[in-house]
Amino acid sequence: VALCYTLSTIILTPILMFIVLRLIDLKMIEFVRSFVPVAVSTLIMLLALFIFKYITRYIYSIQIQITLLGSFIVGFAVYALAFKSIFPKKYKDIVNVIKILMPSFGSASNIT
């Protein structure tokens, strides 16, 4: 059953994407190009996490919870810094959307 689901997904996804993108008049290359910033930042984050795991695997006294928390913090920080340094305009757009959705984000004057 899982094999059939996998094969149907592999076969039908490109066809369905073509139909949907054709309906909204969007070219596939433009759609794929929108994922480049995310993919680049993710690869940099992945490299940083591999380095972090390589360094921490030789320290046997570290508990698993601390390793997990450290991995989360390192991954988040590296991803945000990579995205901000490589794609500053897109980063600024994301921050502006967050500020619209959360008016108290980034301003300490609203804290009561």
C-alpha cells in the first residue's frame, strides 16, 4: 500500500502541479525559484548542525536534552543569520509581515 501511495505521488504530482500552475498563469521555473532562499539557508543550517553534532558527540557528559536544545538554538540562529545575510530583502519582508501579524513584536514600549 505504501509503495502504491509513493508511486502515485511521484507520478501525479508533476501533472497536478502543471495543471494548477497553468490555471494561475505561473511558470514552473518561477515556482521553483521561489524555494531557492529556503534551500540555501537550509543547506547552511544543515552543515552547521553536522559540525555541532560532530563536536558534541565526543563529550559524553552532555545529556540528550541539552544536546537537543543546543541543536535547536544553533539551527535557528544559523538559519536566520544565513537568510538575513544572503537574502536581506526577503528577510526584511518576512520581519515586516511578522510585525503586522504581531504588533508587539520588536517594540518594548507595548509591554505593560
